[in-house]
Amino acid sequence: MTTLTLVQGDITRERADALVNAANSSLLGGGGVDGAIHRRGGPAILAECRALRASRYGKGLPTGQAVATTAGELDARWVIHTVGPVWSATEDRSEQLASCYREALRVADELGARTVAFPAISTGVYRWPLEDAARIATETVRTTPTAVEEVRFVLFDDRAYQAFARHAG
């Protein structure tokens, strides 16, 4: 059974088999978690992302999908990049957000990762409401069959930590 752990802090400081990056579809870095992972992880991550763009993902990684690269200088073996949906008041994109977590766990299983650290996907510049994102993330991780032993949600601030704590119960 997978253990869910909550941590308040910086995902780039975590030690895990795999760190999940809330990437943009370009895979070439950006703001928030994506920029932080690329900055701290160093050029090896960007080099592998560029290779993925040149081969399988010429148009970018589709929303809800996941792909792995090296973790570079991070304290992990891999970074699993997933593209969360932008929140919409007029269209339900919950399935796309849930898919980010399912697909990241699928990739983690393929890699043999036993510990995986997730950020709160889509809650930053993509504006997904925190309570709803926490509910979707925790429900999806709890109900997705996986060999991952520990899923750690690494939450940037107290507000995010409290939202996930309400749903992780």
C-alpha cells in the first residue's frame, strides 16, 4: 500500500527516487516549480528535454501526459515531467489533472521508483483552486494502482499544506 506524506517546503530540496515537475508543454523550463527544477537540476535536464522535443514530442508534451528525464544535480534519480491543465470556470478539466498524477505514477512504476515527490500541480500560474486540486490529487493517488511505496506531496506554503492535509486524511 502506498503511504501518503505531506511536507511543506521546496520540492527541489527533496530526496526521492523521482521528483515530479509541473512542466509546461514545451518541456524547456518556465516559472514556478518548472523553473526551479531546471535551475537547481542543471543543464542535463534541459538537454534531455530538448532531445524529447526533437524526437517524440515535437509539438510539446500533451496535457495530462508524463515523461521522465535525468534529475541532473537534484537529489533524485529522475524528474517526471507532467503538464497540468489551466483551470477553467466554464470547462471541467478535472480528468486532465487526475491524469497528471496517474501518468506520473505509471512512469514511476516503469522506472522502478519507490518514492515520488509531487508538487500541487496546476495550482500556481494555472490557477486551479487549491481545495479542488488537493482533493483530485489525493483521491487519484489513493485509487491508482502502483508499486510506489511513498508519495510525498511537497507543498510550497502553509495554505497549500493545510488544503492537502484536509484531503489526505
